[in-house]
Amino acid sequence: RAKRSSSVNVMLYDCSMDLDVQLQATLEQLLRQAIENDELTVYFQPQFDPHTGKIYGVESLARWHSPVLGVVSPAKFIPVAEDSGLIARLGEVVTRKSVREHVRWATMYPDQVLKLSINVSPGQLMRPNFAEDYIAIVLEEGGDPSNIILEITETAAITDLAYCERVLNKFIKVGFEIALDDFGTGYSSLSLLKQLPLKYVKIDRSFIMDIDTESSSSEIVRSIVMMCHSFGYCTLAEGVETHKQTELVKALGCNLIQGYVYSRPLPAAQLDDFLAQAYRENP
Ligand code: C2E
Ligand code: MG
Ligand code: MG
Ligand code: MG
């Protein structure tokens, strides 16, 4: 009996595997078309300096408005893009669109500095010639590398730290800055934090989420901030949703914040209005 039920389990398991594989293939096909049909857009989420009250920059976040599936979250389609190799094309599309808007804002507000953060997947970073190709794309769009921050995750660095470091240094040489995204999740190692040529560390939302209810989270954030500052890095708290959380991360010495409390990610046209108001209030 036990044997029979376990073989049934195996069958069910296999069926769902097939479904996953099919679903994956369908998603991949749709995403391929989406890139061709220009269904991808970019939203921008403001980042804020709570110590000066000024907007610091914006993070570009990919959005897919599919006529078949509706709005698909990047949490769903970025992994598909990674697994299928579509990430290189997707990354190029996102970068071109982000840089174009960034150039437009720089022209509208020549006296302001607004940083642009762009997410880079391990699958992009580890591709041969990535830095050369990417820098060429940014320059082609008229982008200013010294106001662009590349957000990387620990995953790429763990696979081959020395290689990753070499790639990042090519970017730094022409003015880009590097941020370590989602810090504290995954396999954060101190040697990584020390060895990578970073400028910013983004403290993962999971620590910020309960910073006002869990003393352990606030202690973790305090330690991360202290350690990062000792390396000379700037810290950013991700996913700040309330004023209380803002006050706490500010008191813990966090340099920058990003989260719904300040703004959700916005389409470029709405960011125009956001910037107009932010610069009017804090010139
Ligand atoms: P991420 O880079 O850590 O981006 C921050 C995510 O947190 C965004 O989710 C943003 O909408 C969300 N977020 C910001 N503030 C809050 C908040 O106060 N509360 C909550 N609950 N969430 C907040 P999103 O846009 O769904 O993106 C998810 C992830 O997908 C990103 O995480 C990033 O890893 C990846 N991603 C997005 N766009 C791109 C892209 O163009 N290229 C690559 N390679 N990855 C991307
Ligand atoms: Mg990011
Ligand atoms: Mg993040
Ligand atoms: Mg994240």
C-alpha cells in the first residue's frame, strides 16, 4: 500500500514537472515576443536622502504589460529571462529606455544631480564582453556614466569573485558606481563586502519590514550600517513603508531610503510631476 501511494506521488510530481516545463516554455516564448513587440516598459522609483530631505536618485524597474497575461511582475519574468538567455536583450532594452529618460531629466534640470540605478543580473554580468557592450549602449544613448549606478546581487560575485571584480572595475574606470542590492539575503559574506568595488549597499527589505517591531532587525540594520560605513560605503534602506520606519533607519545612520513611504515606482511621465514637485519643495 505504502509503495502504491508513493508511486502515485511520484506520478503527480512528474505531471506537475511537465506543467512547469510547459509553462516555462510558454512564458519564454511570450517574453521573446514581448521584447520584439516593445511590450516592456520601465518604471522609476525615487530614492530619498532623509537627512537633507532631497531626492537622491531613481531606480529603474522593468514592467511587462502583456496583452495575453496582463501585467507580469519582474519577480516572475526576470528569472525566465535569466534561464532562457533573453536577459541580455531585456537588459539592453531596459537600459536604453532608462538612460533616455535620465538624459531627458538631466536636460530639464541641469542644476540638479539625479542618479539612475539600473539592475544587472548575474547572467548579464558574467557574459563575455558585457562591460564593453554595456558601456557602448549607455554612451550611444547619450548617458552620463558618472550619474549611473549598477545594482548587482551577491549571486554573480559568489560564482567568480575575481572575474566579477574585474568586470566592475571596467565600469568604475569610466565613472559608473556600483551598488550591492538586497544585502543580507542569500550568502552575504564579509569578504565579498570587502573585496567588491562598491559605493552603495542596499539593505534588504526583509530587515526593514519589521524594524519597528523586532529589536533583532534593528540591531542587524545597525550593525550593517556601521560595518558599511567603516568600509566607506553609503547605505540605503529598501522597502521603507512607514514614517516610523523612516525615523528608525535615519536614527540608525542609514544614508538613503527607498520605499512606498516616499513613492511607489512610477511611469516616466508621472516621475516628471514627482520631480517638479520635489525640486520645487527642495531646490
Ligand atoms: P529590487 O532590485 O530589489 O527592487 C526593489 C523591489 O522592491 C521592486 O519590486 C519594488 O517595486 C519593490 N519595493 C520598493 N519599495 C517597496 C516597499 O516599500 N514595499 C514593498 N513591499 N516593495 C517595495 P519589483 O519592481 O517587483 O522588482 C522585483 C525585482 O525584480 C527587483 O528587486 C529586481 O531584482 C528585479 N528587476 C526588476 N527590474 C529589473 C531589470 O530591469 N533588470 C533586472 N536584471 N532585474 C530587474
Ligand atoms: Mg535593485
Ligand atoms: Mg533590492
Ligand atoms: Mg529585492
